[in-house]
Amino acid sequence: SQTIHQWPATLVQPVGSPLSLECTVEGTSNPNLYWYRQAAGRGLQLLFYSVGIGQISSEVPQNLSASRPQDRQFILSSKKLLLSDSGFYLCAWSARDYRLIDTQYFGPGTRLTVL
Amino acid sequence: TQLLEQSPQFLSIQEGENLTVYCNSSSVFSSLQWYRQEPGEGPVLLVTVVTGGEVKKLKRLTFQFGDARKDSSLHITAAQPGDTGLYLCAGIGNYKLTFGKGTLLTVNP
């Protein structure tokens, strides 16, 4: 079965510090991978998605970046955090079923607080 | 940009009551999904609706996809405290989901 891991679970960082959040998927190959941010327990904002190693699409211009160094590893980074970067960060992978419909499976999330 | 509007944003009801939440868009989606999210966790898929007019039932939950595939509703019968959570609808596009802002449901015992 497939599993998705995110770490750390919680993080408190000062403004201007760097960031690295990691996401790994097990039990599947060549998944589509996604990073979302959720503010105040509300809707999800898609930040980045990747359809393969080294292929990153950015949805929202910001001071964040993403990388996919391995097939099942997705990393979210920042060189200098802003207060507005605080939020709940979710990683997801997707699988396409027999109807060619993508279903996304989410990780447990990382709660980031920037002070 | 495709947008999904969910209503109401917040809903607080007593155990045993029925409720309906809505998801509306000006755009047509090939299919639409509903997710439920508990505090501090990632969303979990409840259902995918594909055909206009489709109705799917999962125990006390009934999902409907509008005929024009622009809107959807979720009806819960005899709500229970365990139904408490954030209900998100998401329209499916090319590799991506477009999420609504969600309905935060609280079911009080």
C-alpha cells in the first residue's frame, strides 16, 4: 500500500531564516506530487506540482521554491521566511484510476509558525 | 481561473439534525470531489462525482453533481458529532485540483 510522509510535523522559525520541508511517498512510482498551503484551517492553495523528477510547476509567485531530486521525494524550501509564510503545509500525491480521474492523497501536514 | 464557492462557510448544528452544504462554480468541471479534513490532519477523499446529475450515497451522506457539472451538494442526514470537520469540494482539471474554501461543520452532542 502507498504511504506519504511529511516532516517535520511542526516548526517554529524566525523571520528571515531558511526553510526546508520534506515529503516522501512509498509504494508507488512516478507519482504526481503537490505542495499546498492552508491558512487558518480553510481552503487549500496549490503552491507547486511536479509530474516527474526535476519538473516543477509553480502556481503562485512567492519566496518559496520546490525541488524533486528523486522520484518519490518532494522538497519545499525558502531562503528567507516571511511572517506571511505561516500556515499548514500539505504534500499530496495523485493516482489516476480506470476512469482517468486523479485522486489526491494527502500527507499529515507540517504546521509552520514564523515569528 | 476556475473558482469554487462553498456555502455556508460555517455551520453549527445539534446532533440528529440534517444539513446541506453547497459548492458552486461558473465553470464546468469534468468531475468534482469532496474531501473531509479533521483539525491537524490532511484532507481525506469522500467521493468523486463524474456525470452530470449523478447522485452518490455513502451511508448518511448524499452527494449530488449538478446537471451542468458546475455545482454540487452534500447532504448529511441525522448528523453525528463524528461528522464534525472541514468539508472541501475540489474541481478536477489537468493534473490539478481547484479547492473551495470549505464549510466548517460542528455537530454538537
